[in-house]
Amino acid sequence: MLYSKLVDVYAKLEETPSRLAKIDAVASLLQESDSENLPRIVLLLQGKVFPSWSEMVIGIADKIVIKIVATATGFPESAVVRSYRETGDLGLTVEALMGKKQQQTLGFKHIDIEKVFKNMRKLASVEGKGSQEVKISIVKELIMHSSPLEAKYIVRTSLGQLRVGVAEGVIRDAIAKAYFPDKEGDDKKDAIKAIEWAWFLRPDYGEVACIAKDKGLDGLKKATLELGKPFHVLLADKAPSLKDALESYDNLQIEQKFDGARIQAHKDGDKVWLFTRRLENVTTQFPDLVEMVRKGVKAKRCIIEGEAMAVNPKTGKPMAFQALSQRIHRKYDIARMTKEIPVQLNWFDIVYLEGEQLFDKPFKERRRLLEKVIKATLGKFQLAEPLTTKDLKKAEKFYQEALYAGQEGVMVKNLDATYQPGKRVAGGWLKVKPIMETLDLVISGAQWGTGKRAGWLGSFLLACRDQASGEFLQCGMMGTGVKEKKTAETDITFKDLTDMLKPDIVGEKGSTVRITPKIVIEIAYEEIQKSPNYDSGFALRFPRLIRLRPDKSPEDADDIDRISLMYKQQKGGR
Ligand code: AMP
């Protein structure tokens, strides 16, 4: 299939704000595609060439793209940079410059989707000496054979900034429309549910689209986990108080809510994979944990879930989340890091055992299987200690002990509940934490600081998710909690945030910048107020940065429905 077909759809998506129109455009493209191109198209529509859980990223920098655009269009680099300053988008720059040059070129060949996809994938695998030249030639080859409009999207894809706004929900609904066009009402809901279910277990809509096309609804409903590929985990709901949580379930178990990072470990014989909650593959970063899983799991094939915590090698006490975060992001010197920041694993669930998926089994049964499978080593590799009681006094003591041990609070789990992948469902897990519930929000804009904060972004626009549209809605400005100077390891400075956010700035007007929502931060606040100043309709009063949430992606940020619910709850349910 020609790349120009996909480009037509990109252009439509960019043009229309209407969700339905977007779904229509994507659905017709999917319908036209053969099975071979389908997974490529679905990834490219999301601006990607690898599923989000893959370790591979395209990874090409602005600097290199400027060089490519210069050589491909024949304009000097200075002209490219000048145009880039004006447009703020190298895609628009290449389109404009190629447009100017077009009379002089001999005309372009039409490139196909396969060629673009394969070249983009190649970009991710070139490494080491001379890799810059190779990357330049890979992208240049594509641009030389493209129309100006095609070049715009090739450049944006290579930078990882497609900017056409197809949220995952749009892809999901487009798959439904493309392959189950006759379904209406409840049948349509059923189809969408089946697509979502398949995606929870196989988090790559390219793969899901192929299942829908080739195996239909039944195939989607029968989608299964695959060892070595991550799945979307069950999430916890928030309880207003411990008492409320205890009253929620007939049979329950309380566990500490460890302050670490969730890990799903897959084991297939000697082979082990580790994934975070954001489905990142962190196997290479944790050779110590891989070894512990090999030795400490008495099953040939299984998927277990737990919370990893960094522990101080001298005292054996838990360390701040930031220490673990260093391990998660470390790409070199891993052996030394393993010694300096050892990890402790607290396992709390099992979802797959010796070929059998365990989602339908009640938690009680899953816990029993987990206990059979784990060969514990105290303080290193252990089961989350359970307390089975509905007695408030005993539960409160356990809760206080958890807090005293530096944990976040407790999890109250329904022993009769099945496991629902990808969902934050009432009836499964309830988390109880002491403070006014914090919110996980994204940064969607900022203002350059003045005075002491000059040169840094000084205040940050917070946004929550709107599940329906996939957009982010503003709900406050925050500057508190960010430090001018680092005095403790856990401090986040204006410089830290500025460095982190700068690459995602997509527009600038006066001292205000727009930022692609990528960074998720945890925010504490005094109160939620109604406000006409922000498009969410709410404003946080005195928002304060608690910490970064690198374990969460923007899709995991809290949504407008939650804010609205919390707004009502703070008024005593009125
Ligand atoms: P939150 O990130 O605040 O939504 O809380 C849910 C997270 O708590 C899970 O994704 C886990 O990473 C973490 N967690 C810590 N301890 C437990 C536990 N005992 N059971 C389940 N999740 C836990």
C-alpha cells in the first residue's frame, strides 16, 4: 500500500477535531489494508514502529534531522534552523522547503508503507561508530522519494512527534467500525469490550487489529497472555478510609502498600522477563532479580506480580522510590548499581501458571497458588505479608505499622474477586493512604520564570485526562514543591523539570509554552474548586509537587471523572 494513503489519513486526522470523523478515517484505511500491512499501519498511525512495550525506540535527534533536511532539500543548515525557529516543527519546515524546491526536482517516486516502516525500524537498530551517517542516509532516502507532505510526516515520525492526535481509544473504536460495521447498541459495546480485552492481554493494537480481521469477535474474546509480552495489570481503587475499605468486602485480606515499583515477572524455563506497570521491559536493568526469579520460583512457566523496592545495603531498610528509579533507568554500569542499590521483591499475585490463565480464579485461590510457587528468602524475595481481618482495631494497627515502616499505606483486597486486567474496578483492590488523596497529573504547559527563576520554567500547567476524548484538560498552575537548589537527594529543582520538559515544548507565546503531555507528577493540594479559568472546569487550590511518577504514562494520569468525584466527596457527598 502506498504511503500517500496513510498520509491522506494523517492530514484528515490533523484537520478534524471530531472524534467520529477520526474514527471513520482510520476505519476506512484499516478496511483497505491487507493483513501484512495492517500491524504496520496501526503502529504508524500512532507515530510508532514498535509497540510501546518494546525496548526499541527510533531515537533520532533534532540536530540530525536538521542535517537531513538540509541535504535532502539542498538548503543550507542555517536556512533550515531559521525556518524551524518559525514553525517550531521540523515536519512543517521540511514540507515548506521541499515545496519551494519542487520545481527543480525531477519529481518523486511514490514510496510504500513497507519501505517507510522498515527504514524507521532500521533507525532504531543502528548503533556505535558511524551510526549518525547511517541514520542520515536512511531518512534521506525516504525524503528524497517523497512529496513535501509525505516528508512532513516522515520527519515527524522519525522524531517521535507525529502530532496527529489519535488516542488509543480512537484506534480501538476504528477497529470495531472496520471489522464489525453492522454491530449496533449493545452488540457494538460487546465488540469494543472484546477489542479492549485483547489489547489488555496483547498491548499492541496492530496485533489486535490482525486478530479482529482474521479471527473475528471470537478470536478477540479468546486472546490469551503470551510469555515474554507484558499485559495491562489490574489497578486499585481509592477508599476514603480504612473503615470504608473494611466494610466494602465480605472476605478480605490486607497487605502493606509498598512504596516501590510494580513488576510483572514472566518465567519460561530459564528465560525471565521483567516489565514495569508502564509495560517497559526492564529485564536488563535487574540481573539480580532475574536470578532470584530463576532460583526462587518453583514453576516452569508463570507470570507473577509484585512490588520491587530499593533497600539500603547496610541497614536492609527500604530506600526512597528515587533510588529504585535510578535502577530502572540505568543503561550501563548495571553490575555496580546492583550492589549499591539492591532490591527487595514483595510478590502479591499470580495470573498465569503452567499454561493456564488464572484471571477467573478468585484472589483466595490465586494467593494459594502464589504461596506454592514462591520459595521465599526473607528480606529479599518474599510474599506480601497478609492480614486477614475485618476488625478495625487490628487493621489500624497493621496500617500504622505499614506507615511506620515507610510504606504508603495498605491495600485491602477482596478474596472473592477475580482478576480484571487493565481495570481499576470497584470490587477488587482498595488502597488506603493517609493524606488527602494526591492526584497524578500531566504537565501540559508552563511559564518561563522571572527573577531568581529566570532561565527556568517557573510554573507549570497541570492537566488531567478526559477518557472520552483522550485529550488533556487543564486544572491548575503549580510552582510550589519545586526547589531552587537541591538540598536532598529527593528534591526536584526547576532546572530538573526544565531539562526534562524542554524537548517536549511544542509552542511558545510570550513567556508561555505549550508542552506535549508526557511527564506525570504526583500533586497534593488543599481543595478542589470549581473554576471557569481552566477547561476541566476545576482548579486545584494550592497544588504542590510531591514527586515525579516516572512509572506512569500520561494514559495512567487521573481523569476528569475522578476529580469530579473527589470534588463531590470533599463536600461530604453532597
Ligand atoms: P497507585 O499507584 O497509587 O494507583 O497504587 C497502586 C499500586 O500500588 C500498584 O500498581 C502497585 O505498584 C503498588 N502496590 C504496593 N503494594 C501493593 C500490594 N500489596 N498489592 C498491590 N499493589 C501494591
